[in-house]
Amino acid sequence: MSQLHMTRVAVGCPDYPSLASRIAMRAEGGEVRFTTRFKPKRVDELIGGKLHFIVKHILVGRVEILRFDEREDGRIDIVCVADLERIHPQPKRAHQGWRYLAEADAPKGVDESDGIGDLPPELYRELAELSLI
């Protein structure tokens, strides 16, 4: 069975570096929590999957999902590894809350050594559409 992932909008983050800063500031003990109102029905399939972030209608980064914790206020914390991984930018419409993302539809990670991941997401997308990267 293939791994299931999630997408979520990084509200207020204008770019990948600001998302990385936000996650680093919220990290405690190597984990970071993201709150949601409802527990996903497919929780078991999401453990070990990735939470992908949308910035300006583009998937730009992801973190690994460790577990889902129920809070006293009735909400759910998505507990993830606090290590943001850059991914190949991929267009994705914004939405409220989270959405499932199948393994086949998930973008691949970026090789940090080639410098391509440092390109702004919009430029990266345009170059990819032209088959230049």
C-alpha cells in the first residue's frame, strides 16, 4: 500500500525561508505541532507520511507526520518532525484546513547540493514547465 500525505496552506508565509523560520521557532524537542479542528478519518495511513505546505499556490516544503494528539479543547494536533524538507515546487490551489495527497501526486524532494532548490518557487515552476530543469 502506498503512503498517504496531506497538504496544508502556510498562512502568512510569503516564501520558503519564512516557513522554515516559523517551523524552527515553534519546534520543541525536535517536534512541531500544527492544530486542526477535525481528526482525519485515514489517520493510520498518514503516520509516516508527509505534511506538505502550500505557499502562494505552490507546494514548497514538507515535514514527516509522527502522530495525531487530541487536545483538551477538542482540537487535534498534527505532530511532525521539526525538519522542513524542500521539495520540487508544484502548483496547488489553496484550501481551508488540510487535504489528502496520494503518493503518486506528491512532489519529490530537492537535492540541495545542486542549488536548484534555492530558486524562487515561481521561477522554478516556469523553468520546469519549459523542461529546462
